Amino acid sequence: MDWYGVAAIVLAVLAVVSVARWQKFKKLTKEFGEALVATSKMLEDDKATPDELKDCAKEWAEAIAAAKEFLGK
């Protein structure tokens, strides 16, 4: 195998890894965006209802899970 073949294989592997990482990054930004929106809605009227607290906690838990997945932890 010449160096072109090796380079093609390396580039193919990097592309697959990059795509997987990109998908995790997109999920991470989506989850953090949703967590920030939930927090903003909760703080909008300076009163936090039990439902708003529950929703906010759920969204932040999902954001933290996405961050752990992105970081590989």
C-alpha cells in the first residue's frame, strides 16, 4: 500500500470520528439551550412554581448528561 492509500484510510477514520463528535456537540448545544430557556422562563416573573422548578431541573440534568457524553465521561 502506498502513502496515498494510508492517507485515504486515515482521512476516512478522522471523518467518521469527526462526524460522531459533531453529532454529540450539536446535542450538547441543543440541551444547554433548552436548559437556559427553561431557566429564563422560570425567572421571568421572579416566582418559581413547582412545575417550573421540575422542568428546569429536568432540562439541566439532560444538559449535564449531554456534556458528559461529549466529554466521554
